[in-house]
Amino acid sequence: MLASLTAAAQTKISGRVVDQAGEGIPGANVFLFDTYDGTSSDADGNFEFTSSETGSQVLAVKFVGYKEFQQVLTLEGKAIAINASLREEISELQSVTITAGSFGASDESRRTIFRAIDIATTAGATADIAGALNTLPGTQKVGESGRLFVRGGDGYETKTFIDGLLILDAYNPSAPNTPSRGRFLPFMFKGTSFSTGGYSSEYGQALSSALVLESKDKAEITRTDLGILSVGGDVAHTQVWDRGSATGKIQYTNIKPYYGLINQEIDWIEPFVSLEGTGVIRQKVGKDGMIKVFGNFKQSTFSLYEHSIQDYNTKYRYDLTNSFRYVNGSYKQSLNANWIVRGGVSYTDEQDDINIEQTGVVEREKGIHAKSVFEGSLSDKVELKTGGEVIVRDYSQELNAGNVPIGFQEVIAAGFAEADVYTSNKFVARTGLRGEYNSLIQKFSVDPRISLAYRPGAVGQVSFAYGAFRQSGKNSYVQINDRLAPEKAQHFILNYQHVEDNRTFRIETYYKRYDNLVKFVDGSPTDLNTSGSGYAKGIELFWRDNQSIPNVDYWISYGYLDTKRDYLNYPHQAVPTFASAHNFSIVYKHFIQKIKSQVGTTYSFTSGRPYNDPNEDKFNHSKTPYYSDLSLNWSYLPKPYIIVYFSCTNLSGRDNIFGYNFSPTPNDDGVYASRAIRQPAPRFVFLGIFITLSKDKSVTQLPSL
């Protein structure tokens, strides 16, 4: 009788655990809350157990990677059948991420590809951000410029942002046909996102590429840094307090002593001299908020002689003085557990005083960029980013003192919204819209952007991106015709990436279509319209490995580019002079513990670029020799707080030629004389000693070099 009463009081609970596709899930944990009653599903997802509990109970089903299933049951001794369908849980660490067209480096959990120390220790880059990024696929070496030329795009088509805020001019001034360097050193930033196309709708006014730099947060150590350089010197001090820090730096650069030792192609009168100051304040506010203020000023000057191509003894003097001021204030604050607000304001003021013999030109550009962004999660499957911004650009040019300046003021007001929708840990879709109003042409535009990513296996994934992008014309064009429509481009990108055990492989193909490019009417540079067009397409490969060889990190990149344009004074569609079909780089870094050194080498190869020889009938038909460079750097630590740093570019001394300048008129024989555009010197050699003074004498400037 007792046995029968016990059996009658028990309830049999059975069923099946399945995923959203109806496939059985083996090994799921099935149990009643606050009891010992439960079991695990079998190989087909089936389960069965009994319970002596009565009344209302909660059945729970758990399995790693899926959301917990719960259902209230009433236990009365009768058999209960349950089908538990589990929904996949979206995990930030496991979910697929958008990679098409993008190299990111900030959050380690997002598979860091490029970091500040990668930039600083890449041989041949001389700690220049653009120089290091030119070893990645999608870029091409344009040695007489030094800027980022991306996938058939001109150098001005790449824009730089600090903490989401635009820099109107991110490069230092340079002599004609000599490379310029970026204004900002990589150690200022904790993260670098370099997109070669298909980037977020948050970023506008960039036709080909967006370089997004995220500045460092609060410093942790009070320290003083000294640098004794072969081209100058610097001193910096960082002061840390409980919830904030401040850093100030002064740097003096004078190339004259160096040029006195190494002959230059340029006929310098006074080589490049500059004085630069930087100030940074970081202050935590509230529970997890952060306010950052960054300021930079730089005064630089140089003068040289330019020689006539037909007669070297005929020359004219060229003087340039550049004044640069930049202030950036940004904030970031959590509103609640799911939402944050960020944004800020930046101000740029740059002036060039140029004198060519008796002709003086003063160019000044001022700009303000204000932005505010809200981003967070609408649910575990939908992330939303939305915001607005205003970009003001004020440009003027005055020819000889006392004349009336000519110029323009452009105001662009923009709004953007973007949503990431995770249907599973294997698939994500990003859809975005960007709307802009341009005050000069008084028109409103909307540009759609979409990215898709799918991960078929545990590590590899496929991504696709499409986007429409627009950018206002260069200052020199808009001042002539301020009704020029913005130049436009459409990006189509297909990407496969495989990341496993600190090894990265990616292959990417793309197609870009250009419209509304600036065109000279009948070849006249003072009569402009936007009837130009063009295309760019290609395929790229990238491999990085910092696992296979102990203490070694290396990467290999290759890009093939097919591009043509009909713009400016081109008589028809042709390959532009900055484009090269084949670009190859291999970067190798080795830390050698026995000699307390890190040694790096970089080899870069670029196939010949086209140029127009007026002595030939065909336009842009001639081609330069190929570019080749083998560079070396070496960091040696004689003491934990002292670094001796040496670098040398172009070890072989190859005479790389980037193009030719031609005389505007033929000589008596009807021939247009020419002169090769070369490197200022076969090599650039740098030596520096860096000393850090702090309580912790193991702190060095190695990540800053």
C-alpha cells in the first residue's frame, strides 16, 4: 500500500530539447528549480525523469551558448510532456564581427590586428602612422607624398579622426615633391581603426578611407621623459592624481645639422625647423565617465631654391612658414547599464605663409567639428548607434599683402543611424543611413551603408560591405567654384578572414565606382565642373603570425590594383599617376633577450607608376621604375629606463624614382626637358636616446618609439 501511494505521488516529466532549427541538443541540463530532481538530455535531445514534488514548480533547461528556458508546471501525478526550444545566446566574445575593409586594434577580445606599438616598431615607418599603415594591403607607396593612398583613391580622400572628431589637416607641411609626416605620434593612442572602405555611417566627408584614432585614458604613473635625437630633442612630464592625469610635452626639431652630414637632392637655404607643444588632460567623472582635453601647437619653417628644369642655374626662392593650432575636447558617459553617450568638439586653425620670390600667398583654414552619439542595446540581438554632427570649414587665400582674400565657408550638418542585428552567433547584419546638408550647394543627401558577416565554422568568417560615400572638393577647387557638387564613391567589398592561435589570414576583393569627380573644362584649371568619373578594383592578401616562432612577430601583405579615372585635366580615362598595380610588404620583428634588443626589418615593393611624358603622343603612357626598400630598426635597453634607438631606411641605397617633372615649354629642338622626382637622400638615418625618470625604474618609452 505504501509503495503504491509513493508511485502515485510521483510525476513523470519527459520531452525533447531542440535548437531553433529543430535539431536535438545533447547534454542539456534539465531540472526543477530548488530541487534535486532533474536529468540531462541524451544524444538526440530527449530527456525523462520523475519528481515527488507537487503543485506549481519551475522547469529550467540550460545549455552553454543558449538562453535559459523556463516553464511553470503544475505537478499532480500525471505525466507531463515538454518540448523545450532553446534560443542561441549572443556572446560578445563568440559572436561574428564586421571585418570587410577594416583593420581594428583596441579591444583585445575583438582580435587585435594593429596596435600603437606595431606602428612605432615597424622598420621604415620612422614612427609615422601613415608609414606603418602603408605596409598593409589596400595602401600604396607614394614616396613623394607620404600620405595614405587607398584603393585607387587620392591622398586627400583619406580622413583622420581623433576620438571621433575630424582633423582638417593631419599632416605636417613639406617641401615640394618630398614626403610629409603625420602630425600625431602613435603612442598618443590606445586604439587604431584603419578602414580601407565600407566604414560606419558615423564617419563622413571621407571618399576612400577613414583612419580612426582613440586617445589613451588616464595615465597610471607620474614620470618624466627625455629624448636626445639626431634631429632635435624633447622633454615630457606626466602628473597623475586620484582620478585624473595631465601630460605636457615640448619638442624642438632642427634638420640642419643632419643635412650638413648627409647630402640632399634639395637645395636648402634653411632646412626644416619646428617647435611643437602638446598638452593632454584626462579626468574621470562620475562612476565611469571620462573627459579628455587635448591641445597641440606647432610652428615650423623652411626655405629652399627651386631650379629650372631647362637651365639648372636659373633658380627661385621658396619660403614657407606654417602655424598649426588644434584643440580637441571629448567626453564619454554611461547613461545606464545598456546605453552610453559620447561626443565632443574640435577646433583647427592652420595658416601657411608662402613666398615665391616676390609673390606672397597666405592660406588659412579654420574648422569646427561638433558631434554627439548615443549607442547601446535595444535587446540582446540589436545594437543601435545614432547621433548628429556639424562640420564648419572656413578657408581663405590672400595673394600678396593688402589684396582682398578669396575663399569660402562651408557648413555641413549631418545625422546618422546604424543598427547591428545579431540573428545568431554566426550572423550579423549592420544597416546604416547618413544624411547630410551642405550649405554651399544647399542640398540634402542620404547615403545608405550595409555590412553582413557570417561565420560558417569556429574561426573563419565571410563579410560583405556596401556603402555610398561623398566628400566636398579640395580647398583649391571650391574657392574657384563654390557650387561644386561633392565627389561620390560606391564601395563593394567581399572579405574572408581566419583568426586562430595568434595567426591571421584574410583575403579581400573590392570594386569602387567614382562619380562627380572634379574636371577641368577644356583643360582650364580656373573653369571646373564635376563631370569626372572612374573606377578601382582589386584583390588583397594579408597574413600575420606572432605564434609560430618564439619572440617573433611578422606579417606579409599583397595588393593588386586596377584603376582608371577621367578627372582634372585628363583627356580621357587613364590610370592616375599615384596608382601602382602591385604592392607587396613583409614586416619582421624579433625580440632578442640575450642582447636586450628588439630588431625589426621591413621590405617593400611597388610596381612602376604611370606618368605623362609630353614628348609622347599617348597620355600617361610612360612608367617609372619599380620601388624597392629594405629598412632596419634596433631598440637596445642598456638600463631598464634607458633606450638607445637606431633606424635606417633603404639599406641598399636604391635610387627610387617617383615620377618626372617636365618643362612647361619645349626647347629649341622641340623637346620638353625633364627631371626625375627622387628621394631627398638615398637613406634616412635616425639615432635617439630616450630616458624615463619615475619611481618605477623599469618604465621605458619603448611603446612610444
